[in-house]
Amino acid sequence: MSTPETAVHDSRPRSRPHPQARAIRLGPRSVAALALVSATGIAGFAWPLFAGPGSQVSAHAQDAPWLFAGLLVLLIAVVAATISESGLGPKAVAMLGVLAATGAALRPIGAGTAGIEPMFFLMVLSGRVLGPGFGFVLGSVTMFASALLTGGVGPWMPFQMLAMGWFTMGAGLLPGADRLRGRGELLMLAGYGFLAAFAYGTVMNLAGWPFMDALASNVAFDPHSAVPANLARFLAYCLATSLGWDLGRAVVTVVLTLTVGGTLLKALRRATRRAAFESPVTFDPR
């Protein structure tokens, strides 16, 4: 039989998670711009697998990555401008600067060491808390800043910016943003980080693969071969060159998410609540 004290205790309403604030609310124009740059990026990444031996694109295998890289720079700039017009206020800009600087500083920690890249863990959690629009901009800006910091500027940089934008945006699209908390959320984010780490490595292999000389290796892109043969070459290239690195990146992302992810999620959510992104900035006339 329950006592009055326990009855009162049991009748207390349980606290529910606060609705998650979004630093950027994507409008129709922003979604259209993201769809455009994503479609162009997919073409830029995957053209070697779809271009036949007699196509003009295959005939310019060494030039195509440069052309796509230049186009992606312009399109990413258009997307950033469009999203900014949709509501990237001063509070979101400040948060963007802090997280991008932190991510850029984390990336060189594992430079030269297989897969030790803690930046990916930060991108997953930031995208989860701040939403897909903010996540895309954050991923692109962070990769751009880290490339400048490490001297990694080249035709691969726009592809890295787009791939990291997708990576971070995907975390913001995961379900249960307003309800799922605790261990279940961490397990979901760890699983996403594990799979996305491999996906990032695979698409980045596509960006650099056509630069290889077909005469130098039997896993290089051959513009004179059919699609199935090039696909087999690409899979062999991934297994031979990046599997260990991608596995290290995935494991590091999972370990950091499960160990310190809960603390960082709480800190990010507390910061977004205090920033009140969805409240307009007002000035005292006095």
C-alpha cells in the first residue's frame, strides 16, 4: 500500500526534453539550392563510373576533376549565401565560427596517423543538435578552414567540403531530435558516425581516383575500360588504399561518441537554448 508521500511523489509530472532549437530554418530556396549542389556533387564524384569508354568526359579524365572542383566552389558559395538569406543570424554566425574553428584545430591532431580524426565526432554531434542546414554550412566551412590551416588546398578541397557538408547534414536529419535522449541517442549517433566515416572515405576516393595513371596500376581509373571493369578497379583501389584509414576514422568516431558524446550533446543543447536562435535580436533604444 502506498503512503501519501509516495503517492505525491508518483504524481509529479516527468520532465520532457525541450524542443530542439534550430540555428537555421531551411526554406524552399535553401532546399532547392542544396538539391542542386548535391546533384552536381554526385555527378562530380561518380562520373568515372557512368562515363562510357567513348564519352568526351572519359577523354578528359585528367581535366574533369578540376572542372568539377571549380564548379563545386561556386555552388557551395551559392548554397551558403542562400542559407544565410534564409536566416543565418549573428548568433548562428558566432556559433558557426566557434565550432568551425574547433573542428579545424582538431583535424591536424591525427595528421599522418591512420584514422585518428576527432573532427568527425564533433561534426556528428553538432549536426545533430543544430540541424541539417547549419550542419551543411558547418561541415563545408570547417573543411575549408582546416585545409587552409594544414596546407591541404588542391582540387580535392571542394570535394572534401561537399562531402563533409553531407556528413554533418545527415546527422541533423536523423530521427528523434526532440524526443530521443540518453544511451539510445548515443548508440544511434555512433552507428551513423561509423557508417558515414566509411561513406566519406569512399566518395573521397572517387574524387582522387581519376588522377591516377592507368599505366601505373591495375586499380587506377581506365577511361578506355567499360563501367563494370572500372567499378572492380575502384573497389580494389578502396580495399588497397583507404580501408584501414576509414576503419580507424570510424572506430575513433564511435569511441568518442560513446564516451564523451553525452557531455558534449548537453553542452551544445544548453548553448543553443541560451542563444535562443529563433528569437529576434533586439536593441535597447536608450
